[in-house]
Amino acid sequence: MKPERVVCDTGPVLHLHESEALALALQLHAQWYLTDDTSARELARSVRVEAHGSLGVVLWAAAHGLLDRQQSAARLDALLASSLWVAPTIRREARRALEQIFSPS
């Protein structure tokens, strides 16, 4: 069965693959919709689908003990060195969040 197209008259225009992935997430009642496309994350949130990008996945894995401090820092560094564009403020926030995760309480 082919997923429905996501249409939003007032929202951002998504690439076909992003809209199909979001339609599938809606159809399957997925817990998360994963994308690094800001417009797609915003549209997902507007239809009450929890959306996260690559940085969020790394931080989540760190927070849940799936990555240790060194692994988390390496994954974060690799993402920030990749072709993925990340705003300077988001870079700082991600590094701060990682520090908070591994700071003793």
C-alpha cells in the first residue's frame, strides 16, 4: 500500500521522499520521524509527530546509555564535520547538552 502524500497549504514544501516518509510515519503511528530537513521536522511537529535529526539521535543515545562519552563525542564531531549544515548556535547547544548528559549530578 502506497503511503498518502502530506499536503499542507500553509506549510513548507517538502521533497517527495520527505513527504512520503512523513506520510508513512503517520500511517504507522511511528514514535519518531527522523530527518535532518528542518522544514520536514516542523511539518511533522505540526501534525503531532515527534521529529528528530541526527544530532538528536546521538544525544538520545548518549542520554540512554547506548553511547559512552567518548563515542558520543566522536559521533557528534563526525556529524559536525560532515556535509550536514548545522547552525553555530545548534552546534554549541549540542555540545552543551552532551556535557550535561555526562556531568555528574
